[in-house]
Amino acid sequence: MKWFTDADNITDMGLNAYGNPVNDDEVKLCEIWINTYLIKTKHNRALGTSYKLKHYVEKWARCLHDLNIKLHDENMNLIKNTCYVSNGAFIQAMKNLYFEYSLPKGSSINPYFGAKYNGPYIYEQYFKYIPRTSKEWEQVLAPTLSAINVY
């Protein structure tokens, strides 16, 4: 595992890939998900690469959108949630939050991270997994929202 440096070029396509600059709202959306559901570890390839993890964020973002939940940054500015997150936005968020990374063999743009998922799971018979669809995210998020009374 290694740390990101200033020499690491992150575009919307990934690490050291050709592409456009990352979208700030996508990065902020990723940072919220990462701060909420990931913890730092030395190694963990079980989560998958940045490309797989960005899909988890997208499904979570879709659920928030469907439940009409708005997110704001630290200055209370609304974060635009288009339910899309680029690979590079996820990588930039991990860099901003000081996660270590490593590159899988044969790929130079989709890193693994020193992270472990520490959030809600979906249980199905004898195994559990990270919510993979917006409907599964709704199953774990909606019950906590219904317990909140607003007057």
C-alpha cells in the first residue's frame, strides 16, 4: 500500500488516466459515503477496486434521491446529487480522506484501498452483503428515517 502524492493525476476516468477533471459534487458525495461507511485498514482487496466501490456510492445516492434526502457540505451548500459518480471522483475522495492504495496487476487506473466496509448489510438466508441496489439501500435506510418525527 502507498500514499497518494501530488504526482498522481486523477481525472474522471481514474488514476493517471486521460479524461476530464473530477466533479466537486461527485467527490463530496463520495466523501460522505466513505466517512459514513468505510474505515481505514492496512489491506483489503475484498471490497474491490475504485470502479466497484463507485457503484456502491451511486446506488446509495439513488436511494437518497428517491427518498428526497438532500445533502449539504460543511458550508451548508447543497451537494448536487445526479446519482452518478465517476471513477476519478471516488479516487479523489479517497485521496482527500488520506486512504492508502495499491494497484491491481494489469490495471493502472482502478486502485484498491486500505479500507473496510463498516455499514449496514442486507441479510439473505445465511450470508450478508453490502446493499447493491437503491432498493436494498432503501431497505436499510428507510426504517431509520421513519423513526424521525418532524413537527
